Amino acid sequence: MLNIEEIRSQFPILQTRVYGRPLVYLDNGATTHKPLVVLNKLQEAYTSFNSNVHRGVHALSDKASVEYEGARETVKRFINAPLVSEIIFTSGATASINLVAFSFGERYISAGDEVIISEMEHHANIVPWQMVCKRKGAVLKIIPVLDDGTLDMERYRELFSSRTRIVAVTHVSNALGTINPVREITRIAHDNGVPILIDGAQAIQHGNVDVQDIDCDFYLFSGHKVYGPTGIGVLYGKSEYLNEMPPWQGGGDMVDRVTLEETTFNELPFKFEAGTTNFIGAVGMAAALDYLKSTGIEEIGLREKELLDYATRKLEGIEGLRIIGTAPEKIPIISFLLEKVHMYDAGMILDKMGIAVRTGTQCAQPLINRFGTDGVIRASMTFYNTMEEIDALAAGIVKVKEMME
Ligand code: C6P
């Protein structure tokens, strides 16, 4: 059992008041708050070892490099990657997907080839693939979403052809909360001889992720959604692909030898880390992953299931409220519509009550449109949320209805 009061005391921003009311933060899908251990680690980094990594022989640079490479080890252990050289630091999930789409695309995708994504992807896992398909003359094929917000697995199996080069799907839908069966999705791709990228931006903070167990070829996430800093993220990739893929960006640290005529590249993972990386962000993110581990990922999962069940029951009881996304396996995200109130009106009135929810397409426009609407209201919870906050949301929605209907 988690001690939620004690946990909440570790997140200073949760004490904030908004318009004089206690903050009810239900926008954790967009970004999570940071515990003191992360904030303290960032302070320690800037005040005691700030110096560029891999570049100096002096003490501070050495300490910063050790901390940075230690953060890479922490990520490797957290996702159970086989090799530390398979962990690449990026600026976030979006950058990780763009890296793969560009670099894998350069090496492996040609005119007439096919890429499979799903209808439930965040824009970050749609647009980079559209760009590479356009550049290469390749074709994007789409796994449809069923009415309950799960993937149409039958259709998925039928999408493969001898021209399929890669599958890119999300582990968890940011808009519906659906947890996809990524092991099965991966096995089907591999049965067809095709590698797979999994977008873990909404998954890694809610349950154990073991990339060897999933057997995916690429996995990625952002630091700011796992209670770490912004501007840092991770790309895990199997060396058999990363070694073959060309660099994405050129610059310092990603090189082996440079002449004015020609350059040879550094080994993994540095080949994909051009320029000064966000080494302090990496160290802060590692502190966040350690915090999650010591809090207990399993306990977090159980707590979040309780929150989801309670919130679902509460919201289902409100007349005229329709939940979009009713998959049997979900993280604590509830997207909904109110029959007679526009989502933006609802979001703005809830805000005045101190309740933060997200309104709109959730950066997943094709998915939202597939449910016959151009936006939803999304309450995304995490383990530090309370049942009282869910009560406040439900009461807030009832008030919105009273005011607007
Ligand atoms: N989703 C949300 O409110 P970045 O912006 O690079 O950290 O993450 C992009 C991204 C990629 N995949 C998924 C599944 C995501 O949910 C996100 C970010 C936020 O749902 C902000 S749009």
C-alpha cells in the first residue's frame, strides 16, 4: 500500500492553489510533476558538477561524464535493455521517433515499400512516418481501431506484404488509455520478418517495461512524463539495426575522425548523440526512474487501477456523459464528452474550479475523428492523485452541466 499523503508531500507543486482553490491536477498524460529527489538532483548537478561531458580532462567534466553514463546504466536497467550502448539520449519521445523514421528510412525504406502504423497514434508517431514515406515514395498502411478503443488485430495481420519494412505502434494510447498487447503485436511483426518500434511515452510510467520480454526492436519515451525533467528522452534500439543506420544529425561527439573531406563516426550510442546533449536532464531523469523503482512500479500500477475504476464508476453515473475508449486494459486515462456542453466550455469552467484537464484532439486527431468528434475532455490520473480529487472532478462536471444546460 502506498502512503499517498507522504507521496504528495514529495511533489511541491501539488500544494499550489489555482484561483484560490486547491489544484486538482488531472493532466498527467501531458506532463507529470517532479518529486523533490529530482528537483534536488538537478540543483546538485548545476551547483556541483555542471561541465560538458566527454570533452574535458578536468575534474568537473569527468564527474559530469560519470553521472551521465551512470544515467544511461539506470535507463538500461529500468527497461532491461541488453546493452548500455543501445540506449540513446534524445530530447524526448518525438525526437526519438524522428530519429528512427529518418535514419531507418534512409537505410531500409525505398520506393514502393510499406510502413504500418495504427489509427490510434499520437501525431509524433504519424507525421515522421508520413514524411519518410513521402520522401521515399513508400506507402503508409493503417491498423484500424475498434469501437471499444482496441486495435483491430485481425486487420493488422492482413496488412503485411513482402514490401512491409517496419511497424510503428504505441504501447498505450494517450487519448483513450488503451494498453496495446505489444508482445503479440511484436510477435506478429517478427513472424512476418519485420522490425517494430514501440512508442512507450504513455506506458513506461504506469507499469513494468521489459524490452527483452517484448522483444521490440525500438522503444522510446520522454523524461517529462516519468516525473523527470523536460527536454530529455530515450531511444532504445537493437544494435543490429542501430549499427546499420546512418547518423541522424552531425556535429561534436558523434564523430571518430574528421577531415575537411570526410568523417568517420563514433560508436554506439554516441553516433546518434550529436552536439552537447542534455546531460543534466539525463541525470535528473535517472533520479526519477530510481524514485519510481523505490516507490514500487507494481504498487503504482495497483493504485492507478483503483483510481481508474473509481473514476470510471463516478463519471459513468453522470447523465449525458459518454466515455470514449472502453478497452479492458487501460491506464488511468478517461476521455469523455458531454452531450449538451462543448468541451472547451467544460474545460474552462473546470479550470476556474482549480481542476486541470486537457481538452481537444489530444494530438491524436485521426483517432478522435474516428470517434465522430473533433475533440474530447481528458482526465489523466497518476498514483499521486486521490479519490477526493476524482470526487471534485465529478462534482465539477455536474456543476458545469447545471450552468450550461
Ligand atoms: N503526449 C499528451 O498530452 P513528447 O512531446 O515528445 O514528450 O511526447 C510525444 C508523445 C508521443 N507519443 C505519445 C503516446 C504521447 O502521448 C506523446 C505526448 C502528450 O498526450 C502531449 S501532446
